Amino acid sequence: MSAPLRLGIAGLGTVGIGVLRIIRQHSEMLAARTGREITLSAVSARDKSKDRGVPLDRYDWEDDPVALARRDDIDVFVELIGGHDGPARQAVEAALAAGKDVVTANKALLAIHGQSLAEAAENAGRTLRYEAAVAGGIPVIKSLMEGLAGNDVTRVMGVMNGSCNYILTRMETAGLSYAEVFAEADGLGYLEADPQLDVGGIDAAHKLAILSSLAFGTRVDFDGIALEGIDRVSIDDIRAAADMGYKIKLLGVAQMTGRGLEQRMQPCLVPDTSPLGQLDGGTNMVVLEGDAVGQIVLRGPGAGEGPTASAVMADVCDIAKGARGPVFGFPAAQLKTSTPARAQMPAPYYLRMSLEDKPGALAKIASVLGEAGVSIDRMRQYGHDDTKAPVLIVTHKTTPDALNTALAEMNSTGVLSGTPVALRIEAV
Ligand code: NAP
Ligand code: HSE
């Protein structure tokens, strides 16, 4: 058997403790699978006195994760602190500079500093692995990097934030407003310390940025993502979408087009019978499409102690077996700088608006749509009060530009009450 692989773990929260438990519970199995013992030399967190439910006395303690990263008795630095700057970044950079391999679950760090960290790792002849950073327990990084290595990847899609999917599902099943379910999810501890990372779509966009780089051989470009969170999704939209055979999901889509790299993370309608439409609660789903394989769908737990630690350990085991290779699939120096492209592919759209309930109001809206070249597929009008008429429209496929022209024109018709809601209907 080869020499043991010695770890240092920084961050002993949900994921860190999960990793520690796996190392303790499965040491023999891990050694048998990798051909070497996987040991833990030292750990770091903020509060040494905190009871973490696992005895830590056999491991050295470092208050400073940078000091842990530089220790001579570790081969792999496991960063489970979080945050795209501060101690996580400093410690990862220190570990690579000290010649250690690194495993992290930190999507924010990779989405913002992925390129410089990949260069640092590759220049140092080390590896940086991050299976847990995207979709928790789902082995999506391995699927893209290894399983689909023979494909020209054409599209990557997914629901990659469990908290948002929980909120949208719960709104639908309980008939509760966004504000009510948000408060409930927050109270249950389902949301990040800064909930805007979840509901603002930022966490999911971090994950999409990482997948795009792997899929298309481009530098991670988080800023190139067209981003919209779920906070504007109302129970009225959820009900209306359901009535027309759709579910609303916070959906990430990335594809390379002739104009550049299109990356978007936004609430979309998907058919309720599709795999994405049937994804309820906190579960994640990633859809990968390649020229040779066609489409594959990966589904599983996107967060939590066990699933995330499972993914961290997959990386640790790969390193134990000697796996190397570029951080984002292609050597960092060869990753292309992509031009961000706005979505131009035609798609059907869902529109919900409230009209003044007077003669000719609907005709004016239909006329504006027609003049912009937007064709109506289906329309419903119900739930009037004394003065307002809610109208739902599903368009035929149209371009975002044509739709935006129509929406701008609608404002000058004088028949709208409030701002229309427009959501893309994604073909999945
Ligand atoms: P967490 O429960 O908040 O734990 C964070 C840990 O980092 C804590 O143990 C904390 O110490 C420690 N820490 C904070 N600042 C530190 C510092 N300056 N020096 C040393 N230690 C420090 O976070 P988590 O949920 O385990 O997440 C860890 C990482 O995994 C994040 O990047 C997250 O995005 C990612 N991730 C998490 C999940 C999930 O389901 N939780 C899923 C996928 C990815 P104390 O305990 O002493 O305060
Ligand atoms: N807040 C994230 C989610 C955690 O809800 O999916 C896992 O990245």
C-alpha cells in the first residue's frame, strides 16, 4: 500500500463535519478503494471550544486556516469555510503555493476566482478539485469532465439551488405567497446566512458559471450571466402556469452560440410533465447535452451534510489514486475568453397582465403584440373584479427583442394596470 494521503480540513460546519464522519466511519473501505490510507492531520475553524458532535482531540488544531494550509504534514488542503474572499481564498492560495492539492466545495470562490486559482494550481503542478461545489451530491463535474469527454457539449441546464426549488414547490402545494414561504424557509434554516445568495439566484449562477467553463472550454465568467432571482414570482403566476400545464423553476441555461456564450439564470416555465417540471422540493437536477450522447439527466440531493461530504470525498479519493489534470478540463492557459451573448433564440413566452376592463382593451394589447411580430398561441381571461381584467397569454415562439418591443409599446396603450409579467417557456 502507498503512503497515507494526509488531509487538513478548514471549516468544521455542515460539510466539514460530514467529511470527518466519512473518514472515520469508512477508513478501511476508502483505503481498499484507493490503495492508501486517508488520514486527517489537522483541522481549523473559528471556535475551538464548540461541541461539533464528533471528537476532535486526535487532530491538531489551527486557529488560522492559512497556517493549516502550509503545514508539512498535510498533502491535501480541504477548504470548507465558504465565501469568495477572506480566509477561504487566502488559505487556498497558500495551500497551492505550498505545493498542496486542494479540494473545495466553495462555488463562490471558483465562480469569482476560478481562472487565477486554476492557473496557480497548474503552474504549481497541483490539482484543485470541486465536485461538491455544483449540485451537492450529484457527480456533475465528473460527468462533464470524464463521462462526456468525447462530446462537444451543446447545452447545460439545471435547477441548482434547492432552497429556491423548495420555495417555489411549497408556494404551489400550500398555496402560500412568496413572502410567507420565504419566512418559513428562513425559519427552518434552509437559506444561506445571506438569503439573497439563494433567492437572488446568485448561488445557482455561481454553479452555472463553473459548469459553463467545463462544458465550453471557456474562462469562468460569472459576470456574463443574465441573472434574475425568484423574488418577483407570485402565487398568481404559479397558479396560472399550473393551469396552463407548466411549473415555474429557477432554471440555469448555458449554451455556446455563434454570437458568444449565452448564460442565464432566471425563473422560467417548463412543461409540468418534463423531468424538470416534476422536480419538487430541495432536489437538484442537471441536464447535459452533447453531440454524441444526446441528453443525460442527473437528479439528486444538492445540499446537506451527507450529500456534500460525499462529493468532497470523491475528489479526495481521486487525488489518493493519483488523478491529475487541468482544473476546468482544458489547461487554464488555453481556456478561451468568451463573449457574453444575450438570449436571442426564439421561445414561447408566458405573459400575465391586468387590463382596464373596458371595450377594446384586449384588442389594443393583441394589436401591439401583432405589430411587434408576436403571435398569440393561447389566451385566458378570468377572475375580473369591478374594474380590472387579469389576462394570461402564451405566445408562439418569438425573439426576446420582439417581446421587449411589444412590452415597451404596451405601456403607452393606456389599458394596462401595473407592469406585465413575462417569463420564458423553456424547451426541456
Ligand atoms: P458552515 O456550516 O457555515 O461552516 C463553515 C465553517 O467554516 C465553520 O466551521 C466555521 O467555524 C468555519 N470558519 C469560518 N470562518 C473561518 C475562519 N476565518 N477560519 C477558520 N474557519 C472558519 O458552512 P457549510 O454549510 O459547511 O459550507 C461550507 C462550504 O461548502 C461553503 O463554501 C458552501 O458554499 C459549500 N457548500 C455547502 C453545502 C451545504 O449543504 N451546506 C452544499 C454545497 C456546498 P466555526 O464553526 O467555528 O464557526
Ligand atoms: N443554498 C444552496 C441550495 C446550498 O439551496 O442549494 C447548496 O449549494
